[in-house]
Amino acid sequence: MVISLLSLGDPKGAQVEALRLGNSYLYAKALAAGGDTLGAINVLMRLKDCKAKRYMMVLSLAKFYLETTEDLLKDSLCFTGRDRILFRAYTLNFTDDPLSDSLKAILPPLLDPSKALLFNLIPGGGLLYTGKPWQGLKTFLAVSVGLAGITYSIKKKHYVDAIIWYLFWENRFLMGSFQNTLSSVWEENRRRLKPYFERILKMLEEGSSGQVENPMIPEEKN
């Protein structure tokens, strides 16, 4: 009944039914489905069976609780070397292993933060690199206005005005452009990595023994 309610998209009803049955594992599933991942982890922490520990690891990784996951992986009865390889691949720390190589093959191209900061030496160039041309253009124009104000003030020997332009306008938009660039790099990389992470989480939850197939290579039909 709990599984049926979850499949129908009714996590609240599933929680009530799981409590009625006294099934903590299904209750944790229902909590996670309802968005209460931390609550689900707290429930699973009280369970000792491997199925609960595996699901707790999946939830912990989904929240990027790496220390919690590493502690769980110390249990050699519930987790195998394959699980540890999957964990390391999730953190983009690849090992010399066929499974790790297979996962690396499906890793999407990621933006380089160093390149983004280098491009941002031309204000807005970093945002353009991350795929936000409109924000990049607005940043370029804002910094240009500030530079024009500073230049004009210096030419007129209004040095106090030049300092004010720098402190309250130019510095804000120039320094802010570097911060926004790094944030945009992280957001875009996280968006690209989402299907990759979901693939690994699914493999961990299932606990199957096969290797990852490369989706870029079509399967042969008999």
C-alpha cells in the first residue's frame, strides 16, 4: 500500500500508512519522497539492516553529505568495493578500474572556473563563458559607466567624486562580476552533472553488480 501511494505521488498518505504498519524503512522512503531528506536519514540511522544503510547512503550523497557517506562505507558487510568506486566517481575522484572508466566516459564536459575568471578580466566575459550573455552585457555596461565616471571626475580634478565612484559603483560591480562568475560556473556544472549523479545514485540504491554502459554507444541487437 505504501509503495502504491508513493507511485501515485501521495507521500503524506504513504507516511501515515507506513506508520500504521510500523515499517520504519518505508516511512523513511515516504519522508524522502515528501522532501524531508534529513528526517528520512534520521529514521534510517536507527535501522541496522543493509537495505536501510544503502538507502541512507543514497540520500546522504543526494545531499552531498560526504562525511556521512564515508562513515557508512566503512561497513564492509553492507558495502562492496564497487560501492566505494561509485562514491569516488560521484566526487569526481576516479580510480583505475573498468567501472570507474565507464563512469568517466559519461561525464559531461564541465566549465573551468580558472578560464571563467580569466575571461572576466574583460568585465562580463566570465558570465558570457558560462552561458549568460545578457547578464554579461549588463555587467560590462555597469562597469563601463563606473569607469567613465571615475575618468571624468579625475579629468575635472574632482578626486573625492572619483573615489566615491570607485567605492560605491565600480568596486561593487567589478568585484561582484567575479563572484557572480564563480556562482554561475558552479550552477551550470551542477546542472550538467545532475543526470550523471542521478545515474550513480540509482546504481547505488539498486546495488546491482553490472557495469555502466556508455549511452553514447548504441546497443547491438541480436
